[in-house]
Amino acid sequence: MDRLRIGVVGIGVQGQLHARALREMRQVELVAVADPAPRNRDWAVDTLGVRAVPDITDLLDEVDAVSICTPDHLHEDATLAALAAGRRVLLEKPMALSTDSCDRILAGRPDPDALTIGHILRFDPRVIRLREIVRSGELGEIWHVKVWRCTSQAVGAGIWDRTSVAWFLGIHDADLLRFVTGREVEVTGAVGRKVLSPSHDVVHATVRFDDGAIGTMENTWTLPHSRPSRADAGLRIVGEHGLLEMDLSHNDLLYAQRQGTASYLDTYFWPSRGPGGAYNLRTQLEAFADAALTGGPTPVSGEEGRAAVAIVEGIEAALAADKASTPPTAG
């Protein structure tokens, strides 16, 4: 097999990004997409020139693999259908919205390498270099860690009725902490505030690593949309021999219009310049495609995806236990 025949399931914002990137990859043939919304199917036909069907079951006979980009609560059913058909699956993070759901997905794999979880930060060159230094032991004993990921309120406005900031943003950082340090993470507490939405818009969590190091996670979608960089993210690790600090924000390319606004353009995750070039999403998709074509090991295992879900699940449980996170109803 010279090219991987692939379908994209779920053609919302993320699915469109996947489809655009896949269409440009030399080792992939984008065969079809599946989405229940006629508007999304029409977009795929008009923009990508591929067949569009309502349901994943309508394309499984045509493909070798699928990229599943449905809303998080729909991940389990779509993934199990694809795995049962013997297809390789790239499943966007979070793997699921509970460890129980993750366990059902894991049980449905014909083999461990059939499933890859889309933790995109694992393919970021900045993260990879920082991980190399940490894993080398140069930093010595790790004392404490801080990770943060904050975005514009416009990011949350379209989705906060069906997810939370901990699931949407915190899942990145939950995996990042484990991936970089090589250590297991336990949630020790969390506080949050509801200021814009029915869910928590600001979450601060505390964690402890299995070697005794402590850490904090901050996730919000409360930044004004007018902020030039609508993402503020980073990681700081302080250890026995010094510190490592990494800026993961979208602030490497400033575009200031003569008449208009100033903004930073994303050049790492899913750039606005189009599908060409090397960036983290494309690197992730290429790693998945290469593994599927060669029968190689999955780039990010289901067990790794489950571990990140367990951390966010712990944060949500801590928020539910913290009565101060939910202001009393007026009156």
C-alpha cells in the first residue's frame, strides 16, 4: 500500500483543519468525509472535492483509516465502529469524557497500534526539545512545575454549552505534564469560577508528581478577544540545577495593519496561511499515516490518552467538591 486511504469524521472547525492538511499529504488519499450536518457536507464537496456522507458507517468500506474529529461526547461510538471494522483510528483529544469511556475504547482495539490519540503538543519542536533536556537529567531533581493555557472568550463562546475549559484546554496540559517529565500526576485540588458560561471559565488546579514534585495548572477562556495574541500558554519547570521555561503562545509573528488591528499569527498549530508547510497538526497526521502504512507502532497510545483523561476527570471532581466554585443563586 503506497497511499493511505483515509476519511475524516466530523467536519467542524477541527475536522476541516484535518481534511485540508490530509489532502496535501503525499502518502494520503482523502477519500471521503462524514458529518450529519448538510452544511458541513456541502463545504467538503465544494472545497475539497470529496464525497460527503452523513454517518461514519457510510465510508468505512472505502478507507484504511479515519480521523475522528466529532464533538468529544461522540468519540466513543465513532471510534468503536471504526475499530470494529478493522480501521486505524486517529482520535482527537480528549480521548473521551471519562476513564470508563476510555476503557471501553481500549477494549475495542484489535491491537494497541490501531488507535492513536491526537495530542498535538507532542509534535511541537519546542516541547520535544524541552522534554529531551528534562529526560536527560540535566535539571536534576524537579521541585515544582507551572503550566498555563488561556484563550479568548470567543474560543469558549461557541462550545461552553457542551464542554468545559478543563476539558477543552486542560487536556493539553494534562498530557504535557506527563509527556515532558515522564512522571505520573495526581490531582490534589482545584478551584474555579463561573463568570461567562454555565461551566467554569477559570480553573486553577494543583497536582503532585509521583516523585514528590508539585505543580499548578491554569486554564481560562476569559481573555478579551481584542488581545493581539488570543492564546497565552507556557510551561515552567524548576529543578535542582535551574529552570526551563517555554512560551507556547501564538506570538512569534506579529501582523500590525496600517489601518486596523494588530494580531499574532499562529505558525505552529493550524496556521492561517493554508495547508502547505510543516506545522504540528501536519506532523501529527504524517506520523499517524506513516505508522498505518508501515504497520508501525502508534505515535500516541490509547493508554496515554486515558492517563490525560484521568487527570482532567480528577480536576472536574475536585471542582464539584469545592462549593466555593459555584456561587449561590441570587435571591
